[in-house]
Amino acid sequence: MKKMLLPALAAALVLTACGTKSADQAENTAETAETRQVMPSDIAYVQVEAVLAQCDLYQTEGVALQEKTQKAQKSWAQREKSLQAEAAQLQEKYEKGLITSRDAQAQQESIQKRVASYQANAQKEAQTLDEENFVFSNRAQDLLQRAVKEINADGKYKLIINASALIDADTTLNITPAVLAKVNELYAADQKSAKK
């Protein structure tokens, strides 16, 4: 009987030890899952496009840059149209026999030089505008990033996402107005320090 009791007792101890490990592991897994669980109040979203379109930076500098770009594009189109019309008139005069081939060739070379000059100037102007747009975009993104960091300085949010990726969300998670206000505040501070 002692021989049978000893192995049974040993088996019971092994099973109890295994059961304890499984229970401990289950508790640890449950605790880990609880600590990793994200609550709705830990998530927020920002309508980035709305912030960028409504911020003071865009209203003052962005609109002016957009108007400057449109003005340049309109100027380029008018200049190109004018040069094309001049070339068409020259061709028409030559075909009607109103000018000599030597005069037509000289005028055509003159037009080609003006076209090359116009294209070089337009390309330089376009590069300058592209660079200005790039700098403006970087400034806007910098303001946005700084605003979000300041709003979440206390670590309240574990996740802040761009609303353009959302399909559906509760409006209580929308921190766009707070981000817009902070962007405008940071822009005003930057303007003030730049004037000093």
C-alpha cells in the first residue's frame, strides 16, 4: 500500500505544480492583456486637411503663395500664347509671299530665341515657386507636429490618427479644434519671435 500511495502522491504533486503554473501563466497573460488594452479615451483623431486649410499660416502666407503661383501660371500661358500667335503670323505672311525667305528665317530665329529665353525664365520661376511651396508645406507640417506634441504632452492619448484614414468614429474623439487653436498659437509665437 505504501508503494502505491507514494507514486500517487508524487503524481498529485506534479499535477498540482503544473496546475499552479498554468494558473500563474493565465493570470500574467490576463494582466498583460489588461495593461495593453486601449480605452476609447486613449484615442483621438485630427482632420489634418481642415487644420491646414483653416490655420492662420495658410490664411496669411498660403493664400498669398497660391495667388502668386496662379499669377505666374497665367503669365506663362499668356506669354506662350503670344509667342505661338507671333509664329503663326510669320508663317502666314511667308506662305502668302508677303516677306522674303531671308526675312522669315531671321524673324523665326528671333522668335526661337525669345521662346528659349521665356522657357529658361519660366523654369527658374517654377523652381523658385516649387521651393517656396516646399518650405511652406514643411512649416505647416512642423506646426502641426508641434501642436499635437504639446496637446499630448501629458501622454493622455496613446494613439492620434489622421482623420483622412477614418471610416467611422465618434465625434468625441475629434481633437481638431484644439489642434487648430494650438497651431495658430504656435504660428503667432513664431511670427512674434521672427520680428524681434
